Amino acid sequence: MTALEGVKVICVGQFYFAPYCSLLMARLGADVIKVEAPQGDPYRRLPTVDTDGYPIQFRFLNAGKRTIRLDLASPAGQDVLRDLVRHADVLVQNLSPGAMDRFGLGYDELSTVNPGLIMASGTGFGSFGPYAGEPAMDLTIQARTAIMSTTGFADGAPVRTGPSVVDFVAGTHMLSGVLAALFQRTRTGRGQHVEISLQDSIIPALTSNIAGLLSNANSPERTGNRHGSMAVAPYNAYRTADGWITLLCPTDAHWQRLCAQMDDPATADPRFATMAGRCEHMDDLDAVVGRWTRTLTKEHLTRRLTDLKIPCAPVVTLAELIEDPHVRERGVLRTVTDDQGSFMTLGSPLFLSDSPIVEPTRPGGLGADTDEVLAAELGMSADDIAKLRDAGVI
């Protein structure tokens, strides 16, 4: 069996936040029904499409889910969702703040329909505080939460991180909250409301940066590829004969092993004898390390340093990443082959020894599973479904 076998999840999510939470639940064996507005998830309309014309981001986040089209702004659509909730364990949502309450589908209302329901709501800033209710996306949270001001180089402009770190970190936090509530329900028999905000979720990732500020108010906010609080050195990306490599020495023992490899008299400089000294003279230290790395290829350096248990990695491109044999074997990026061909999607980063990962299936078009879900879950007849479709509810 799988970890979440028998758990039914309704995902009223869009973009990445809640859909990533429900994707992880699907990979753990939950039955996930994704509810989309009549116009569909916004990511269905992005121009980044696969060779078959299907939107890649939507496929990555929703493969393995059943999808239905439902107008939650209509009373009939609200009734359908309430009926689905009667049979559900979990509902996750990240609609605009207050939208579910305006539809009469907030936790207070839905918990009367199903007292065992766990409802997870994702917003930018949570339900209380000065910013509660403000709209937010990954980019704006990065700006509001000092992610951008701590990303980039000291003499450059604030920079957004390459990946959408806020959405995916928050989606993982949402999963943690849902699983904790499911566990608590086994003891109490009651569901509960789980609140996750994008800002709350990403602030802990700033620990090193905040430590630098608290220990030295003049510490630079943007440290480039160096340690966030400038407290570890060497710690940087260094040019090689054919690209770049990252390496760091978190202890004196690591530094001593690196010195033995570099075989450079400059490493005997007493300024580099302690971590504090190395951090104080970081520019000179990086020059010594970089002088050595430029003479060797990134592959050679990676093998050599890895053998010495010195943390390091070559800087790879996206094209190199998706062809990486380790990534392919782990299956977090997964190529699925079915009777329609092959497509790439997300597997799962969660590996449980007694719960196999559920293989994702190809998502369909908007509302592809609506008839099947309404018939199987709610016992609706073909005539009932046709009436809803004629009224524009589904």
C-alpha cells in the first residue's frame, strides 16, 4: 500500500503553491481531484508548451490528478463542491484571499458539512497582521521578505532567485501542516483549518542572512555566491579551466585538506589559520583558491575534492541537469510513456521505504474528468451532469 492510500484530496489551487502540495500527496497515494474555474488554471494558458502543444508547467504540477471544471461563483457550483467535501479528507486552496469565504466555502461552512475535513489555505501573508488580505505572488514575496535584497552582488541591483523558491517551499510547508492535521485527526476524530503563508514559509531560509545582520549591522545584505552571513570561507563559485565550480570549507579540517591539494605557499599565510581570519581576508583567500581552480577542469576538481570529502559541485546548466544520470535515476524529473507517447513531469522527492511512489499519469484537457468524478463520487446521472453543463456550472 501507499502512505496516503484511501485519502481523498480536493485541490482548489492555482499556479504552484497549493498544486505542489496536492501533487506530493498524489505521489504518496492520495486520490486528488483538481477543481478548475471555467477558464482553467492560469498555467494552462502559458506559452511554454511541449511538443504536443500541452502547457509544460501545468503538466509538471498536475500529472496524476483528476481534473474537473467547476464554477464556484455559481450557487450550483458551490453545492457541487460541498457535496464533494462530504466525502473528502482534505481540501487545499490558494485562491485570492477571502475568495472561499465569499463563495460560502470557508472552513467554518465546510466543517459543518464534514467535521473531519482538513482544509489548508495558502495566502501571501496569512489571515492576520498588517498585510493580511494583500495579493501576493512569488516575486512580490521575494521583494517584501528580503529575498531579493539578499540575492545578487553587493554592487548590483536586487535580484529575484532563478527558481520559484517561495511557492515550492510554501507548498512543502502546506504538506507538513496537512499531514500533521491528518495525524491529529486519528486521535481526535476532528478536522481543522491549516493556514500557510508564503512569507512565513520563506523567512526561516534567511537564517544565515539575519545572523549576519544581527552580528554586524554593517554586514552587506547581498553577498553574491559567498556565505549569507559571511561566516564561512572559502565559500564561493570559482572559475575553472572549462566553467565554474562551487566549493566550501565549513571547518578548519576541510581547509587543511584543501591546502594540501593546492600546494601553494600562500595558503600558509597566518591570516588564513582560523575561520575568523579567513572570513576577514576573504578577497585574498578567494584569489588564492581561484588561482588554483583555474588550472583544472570542473570534472577533475569535482572528483578530486569529493574524494577528500570537501563539499563541492560543478555549476551545471538546465540542459545538463535534465540529462544528468543521477537525476534521471532518482526520478524527480520523470519521463512517462503511455499510449499517447512520452512526456516529462515531476516525480516525488519523498522516498518512503514502505510506500512506493505512485507513477504519474498524463493530465487531460480542462474538465477532462468532470463527468467521471461527478458520476463516481456523487452518483449523478448523465442528465444531471448535462443540466450542469448547459447552465455553465461545469
